[in-house]
Amino acid sequence: MTERRPVEYCSDSEDLFGDYDSILEDSSLLAKLDVAEQNERQRAANHLDSLTDSIMDEFREEPFEDLPASQLQFQQHITEGAKRSRQMDKNQTSTPCQSVSRTAEARLETNTQGDGRRSSRVRRSMADLLKKTMLENAAAPVKVSRTAELKEAVVSEEISVALQAMETISPETTDLGPFFGLPSKVKELMHKLRGIQNLYEWQETCLNLDCVQQRKNLIYSLPTSGGKTLVAEILILRELLCRKKDCLLVLPYISLVQEKVRGLASFGLELDFMVEEYAGSKGKFPPVKRRNNRSLYIATIEKAHSLVNSLIETSRLENLGLVVVDELHMLGDGSRGAVIEMTLSKVQYMSKTTQIIGMSATLGNIKDLQTFLRAENYTSDFRPVQLREYVKLSDSIYEVDPKEENCFRFSRLLSFKYSSAMQKMDPDHIIALVTEVIPTHSCLVFCPTKKNCENVAGMICRYLREEFLKHRENEKAVLLQELRDSGSGSVCPVLRRTVPYGVAYHHSGLTSEERKLVEEAYSSGVLCLLTCTSTLAAGVNLPARRVILRSPYVATDFLKRSQYKQMVGRAGRAGIDSVGESILILQEKDKILAKELVCAPMENCYSNLMHDDGKGMLSLILSLVGLNISTSLQQIQEFLSGTLLFVQQKQLCVEKGLWDVTLQCVDMLKEKDLITIKVTGSNSPELQITRLGRAAYKGSVDLIHCDILYKDLSKGLEGLLLNSYLHLVYLVTPYDLIPQCNPDWMVYFRQFTLLSAAEQKMSAAIGVPESFVARKAAGQTVKKSVNLGVVRRMYLALVLFSLLKETNVWSVAERFQLSRGFLQTLLSSASAFCSCVLHFTEVPAPRSPEPLCQTWEWSY
């Protein structure tokens, strides 16, 4: 029976390559190996010399004359070192085969002199040597070519020189590169796309500030039309192109976001970065993560907050290199100011590398904002066009002069001759004021209400001379046709009458298409006068030679100084006008208030986290817990120490301290079942978010409405109408517009009767029975209590349902007796709220991988 050999295992160091004894039995093979080694040694030496020469010749031919002096010196040092290295290499070998052959030869010669023959010991040592050498070669790092090493050294030197330059920048340094640290192509694009050849002196000074170069936070304040936005855009481009970081630009209104997206899209195409719009229903959460391209997010205030939340949740906030906030003084603007404060506080707390730049109007307490943002401040009173402010009392014009005792200095009397009929129609002499500048120059007339805008435009055209009709007549005819096309054959009667005179109105009652056409026509000079509401001053940039304030009121509220400055700041077009004028029309009863308005110091800006019964504070704490930023009372207190509210707590937290307010908000969130408190072994209890709380902050749903929304969705699951979209439309009708809805009960009843039996049944199920609508239409008293909020929301749902079926805004607006602008606002708001509801329903149930939205899809 054959003896079984024991099993042999292959180790990493000994038997990885097997037994080489069999091939070494042949002595002729060893002789051939010796000859091959000698030939390889000679060939490799010759090849190394030629290779080194060719590499250095090729490298010497590269154009170094364009390099900076420091880099030229560095290149000469590299070349001399390479020559010395090549001289030394002539006497050395660098290939593994040569080192192996030399070692093998030495060992073989020693063995030959010892006994004169090749024994099995020689064969075994040769096999071991080959194994060892092959293992060493396999573990050795791959050598980089000399060309790659030299080029990498030059690039490293460039980076080193750039970093040293940035570290040694002084206040006197004005040249950071071809165009403020940016490629010369950016300057060419500024000239080509914007017509900008040179920057204002203040802009150069601001860009050269030490704090800007060291990437510290900055707040800069200038009058309206001073050129603040251009500085921000240069800083954004520097962050995108030089530091390869994403940027966020926060603007207050959707129209501004859309305008800025159009303005920067061409720069994105030329300079290879993405421009992404986050406004209304647009914007993806979390944003698309791109490997190479960087993104500029242009967002409204609310969308910017949601974007920052999503970046924190996905641990991507560090990729955001710069946040720019336009109209930073809106921190003091109610609930929207609270959202700005929450956004900036989270950015500062969660990312130590993100720079914050704020553009603000001049404020009385700018130091508070500096402390909040840990920022430097730059202020200038520069205006490219001189502004002269006037007020009008009766038929007299007074110039605003703070040096005067009464703040007003008499300037002139109006010389326009009025008939008795004209005086009755135009007691404020608006026609006299506008005809002094139009049609040669442009004019804006700010009115207190939307209806007043239309009335004033019609009144002005009624008394304009016929020669106004001939001014750019053909272009105005084209504009009217474009307005007609945008309205599917319909055009506003007021615009039809005023456009031929070069006059139009501008307010939220216009559709977005109409607004765009009117703005473009005004910018090009086809229209010379716009009657508008105060929103135009804070919106798109439409300057004028003369700005007239029809009244010191916005609706029934007296103007704030910041609003007044924003309106009059539109006077004067850079590069066109040498001077800008503003005229505030006053009644005698408003004279004292007007004096304070035009001459008082600038207003202060205060935190609004406590606005509307602390709604902002509640929302902030909920999101802190949901994002795991703060999960204990101590951590919440630490976060709040970085807010504007903390800076101003002595003025704002008088009755209750900030800590007491925090505890009260936590208790309220617990009562609403938005968070729970878990007692652990530590001293501080742990705060945890509930499913409803997570849905509320993920969907950016107002905490006032989250309970109602959840109940509406839950009730909808019990009996969702399947053969009509009306129920789904009702569920995504926004709550925010309900207070603005005043139903026409006859229209309501007429539209209700057009519904199918199933749709009427659904309406009754949610709380709007036909009997209630019929009684209201007949003017009868309704004894049964009905939730009027639900009734108004159902009316808005019927409007949306009609738009869904017809898509013609004009016919639907006429049917429901609503303005077409309100319809478009309703449609846009419903689209945005639909996105919120979607995110609200995506939160999975406990111990269930299936989110609520999938349950909805299954039910439908």
C-alpha cells in the first residue's frame, strides 16, 4: 500500500511560487541566463541614458517664459538638479533585473570557486533568491516618470506662491490678479454681457478689504442703486472658480430670483458652473451632488432655509463655501426675518468654513448684526447719480434739507395751468409733475393700492397731449400685440387704453408674462411711465429720472423710513441721468409725520424669532431636534447663544428671560406632539422628534397648520374621491391664502351646482354642504355653525379645479370675479404647497419602511 504524503500548505513567504528545482537541473539553462543578464545590463544602461536625455530635452522645450519670476527660478533649480542626477545615474543601474543579476552573479561565482561545480545547494539558493526578489518587486511602489515628477513640482510651486501671496496681502494691495483674483475672461464677460468696463472706487476698496481676502464675514451698506450686487457676484465667482465650492445667493422675492437666474446663466455656461433656481415649486431637496461642476443656488428666503436643512441632514454643508444675503435688513421683517435668522444661525453653528456676506440698507443698530454674524462692516454713501429729494404741499415744491429748522426749504411753484375739470380729477397735480419729464425721460409713480395704480394711469392718459401717441408708435403697437398673445387673445382694458401713450401700471394683479413684457418695454424706453405699488421698489431694478410718491401710505399704514428710502432710491439711472429726483406728495395733516420720515435717523433692526407668539422660536427648536443639531436643553441653549435674539435679549426678552422662553417653547412642542422628552441616565433629558414633528419640518409646513393638514390627509384616506381630481386639489390648496379669499356667494353657488353628485358629496363630507352655500347665496341667515376656513378653502379649490380643466386664466378670472394676477399667485402657491405636502407625507411610520405617500398612491 502506497504511503500517503502529508498535506503541504503554501505559505506567503516560502512556497508562493512553487518548486523551481526542476528547471534548474539543466546547466545550459543557467548559462543562457548569465548571457541574458549581461545583455540586459548593457541594453538598459544605454536605454536609460537616451530616455533621460529625451525627457530633459522635451521638458526644456516647454514654454517657461510665461511663468512668474519665482517659478522661473524654481524651474532652473529643478533643471540643474536633474543634470546632476543624470551624471550620477551613468554609473548606476535602476532596474530590478540588473540588481537581481548582479547579486545572483556574485553568489554563483563564490559557489563556483568553492567547489568548481553547481550543486543542489546552488540550485536551491538560486530558487530562494528568485522567490525573494519577485516578492520584493511585487511589494515595491511603482516609480513615477521623471517628466511627471518635474511637472508636479512646478504645479506645487505655483500653489505655494499663490498661498504665500494670499498670506502677505496688505490693505494697500489692489492687484490680486488679472481681475480681483479671477481670470481675465471674467472681466471680458462683464464687459460683453453687462457693459461694465471698470468698477467704482468703493467696489474696488470693498473687494480689497483684509476681511474679504481672509474670508471673514462681511456686512456692507450702501444706498439703493449703489452697485452692491456686483461686489457679491465677483465674490461668488471667486468662490466657485478658485476655491471650487458651492455658493448660495438669497433674494427676497421670486421675481428677483428669476431675474438673477437669467442674468447669471450665461456666466455659468461660459465659466462651467451650474446655476440652480430655488423659488416657488422649483428646487430639488437635497440638491443634486455633482462630482466636478460646482453649483450656484439662487433661492428665496424660505427655499434657502429648506436647502440649508437638507445640506445639514446629508452632511454636505461643508461644500457650501459662501452664503450671500441680499436685503439683510429684512431680518426685522416679521416671520420672513425669523427664517433668515434661523438659516444664518445654522450655517454659522454647523460650518466653520462657510463665509457669509450680507448686503443691507443703512441701519441704526448695525453693530448688533455685526455681533450676530461675527462680521466686519463696510459703509459708504456712494450713489452713481446724485439724488435730490423734494416734497409737495399744495402747489409748492420744497427741497428736503436736514440742515433747515423745518427740514424743508422752498424750491419753486408749479407752473402747469389746470382747468377746473382737471383740478377736480387731479388735485395732487400728478399730470403737471409727470409731463415735466416724459416722454423724453422715465418716471415712476408709487401708489398706495393696486386699484389706485390703475386709476392714476387712466387719469394721466386722459389729459396727455396727442403727440404722446406718436412717440415710438410702432414699438407700442408691437407691445400691445405681445400682451394680447400672452393673454390668449385677451388684453387688459386699462393697458389697451394706456400703452399707446407710453403708460402702464405694475402690480401683483398682472400675470408673470404681462409683468415681464411691461418691465422690458419700460427698460427699453417704449414705456416712459409706470404707476406701481411699493413692491416694485423692493423687486426688479427699474430706475427712473423722477420718482413720485402719490401718498406717504402703503394701503392704510404710514411709510417706514426704510420703505421710503427704497422707493426714492430708484431715482436716477446710472450712465443715463446726471441727477435723480424724488417728490413726495403730502397733505397738510401729514406734514409732521413726513418730517420724521425724511429726516429721522435710520430705523433699527430687531430679531423676529419671538414674532407672532414665538412661532419662529418654535420652528427653530423643532428643526434643531429633527436635524440632531441639539438634542438636549443645554445644547439648545448653546445654539441660541449664536442668534440675533441672544444679542438683543435685553431689549426683546423683558418679561421673560431667554431661558424661560426656551423652556416654554419646548413644553408647547411637547403638547402639540411634535417632540417627546426621554429621561436618560444623564442629568439632561433627551429630546426626540415625533413622526408628525419630522413631517412638519421636512415639509416646511407652518406649525399652525401641521395639525390641520395631518387631520385633512387622514380623513382623506377614509374616503378619497376616485373619479375626480377635486378632492386632491382641495388637499393641496394652500392655507396661507384663505384669509385673502372673500367668496362671491352667487358665483360659489353657481359653480357648486355644476359639480357632479360625487363631488358634491365629497364637499359635504369635508364640511361644505350645498344647503349652506344656497342659503348664503340667497342672503339668508345660517343657523348651523360651519367652519368658514374650510368654506373659503373649498372656494379656492373650485378656482384651481377650473384652471385645471380650462387653463385659460382670463376666462376663469372673469367667472370667479378675481384678478388674473391673484389666480396666478394661487396657482404658484398651490404648486409650492403641493411640494410641501409631498415631503410631509414622505416621513415613514415607526417600524415601517413604507412612507405615508406610498399609502396614498395605493389608495388612489
